[in-house]
Amino acid sequence: MADAFIYYRLEGNGTDVNATYPAPTTIGNRNTLVTNLIANFPAQILMFTIPEELIQNIGMTYENNIKDAPVSNPDGTRRINKQDNGINFIRWTYRGRFRESATDLKTLVNMAVRLQVEASTATNSSQFGIFGFYTDNTTLKPFNIDPTNSIGLTIKGFGLNRDGMAPKVFDFDVTMTFGGTYVGLP
């Protein structure tokens, strides 16, 4: 079973959150989601199973959209006014490696080049991003995101490198960005 995975949901093919493809909030639901995606839609899941595929680093960056407005008064007083324009972005960066990576590389590339959102007119569409990420080694909400009709992730970009002497070992990094309403931690 995967230790971590990047996956996507589509309302159009029935992989939106439902009993067959539940949110991975428990071990049982995680196993059901992974098993059913592998059996029915293997191209919709990129699994990291130690030691073949490994996520070595997960980073989250949150940035507010704060505008600075410098003001100089005629009397020489200097100050900086602030304007809070909400959130600028939330970005996750995943770094790791693939060994014997032919199918993993193909899955990652195909995920990146596909349409990243669904039309907002469908009831359960992933209009803010079709992608989700789950890892077993943390239950913290900032790192585990399941796409729904109100939140989701999109793949902003990825990089692949082949370094070192080991054949068929590729380092990768994937950058994903958040869409929807972010409410912070419960």
C-alpha cells in the first residue's frame, strides 16, 4: 500500500468523493480510495511506496497579499500604510525520487499536462483544483488535501533530474497550489 500519494478526482467519471472513492480520513477509507483508483483509474494516482518511490521533503508556503503604501507627510513624518488583500497563495512542494521510474514518470507528466480544474457548473466538480495529496506520516490538515467542490490543488509545475551514478534513479519536485477557501487549522 502507498505511504503517500498524489491523485485526482473527476466528477465526470464518478471519482468525486463518494462511498467508492471516499476521502482518505481513516486508514480504511484511504485503503478503499487507493484500491479503487488502482483498479479502475490507475492513471489518476501516483503512489510513493518506500523504497521504490520516496517523498523526501514536503514544504508548505503560505503568503498573504499585503500591500505596502509608503507615505511621506509634508512635515517629514514617514510611515507605511498597509492594505490587507487576503491571501496571495498557498503552495506545496514535494521532493523525492523514483527508482525504475518509467510508469511513475509517465503518470506525473500526464497529470501535469491535463486540465487542472473541472467546469464549475457540475454539482460535485473540482472547480478549484482536481488534485489531492495524502501521506500516512502526518494527519495534519496542511499536508493532506482532498479535492472537493470547495477546495483543491493544481499542479503548478514539476522538475526531473537524474544525478549520481545510480541508473534509473530520478529526483523530482512537484509544486502544487491551493484553490478555494482556506480556513486554516481546526
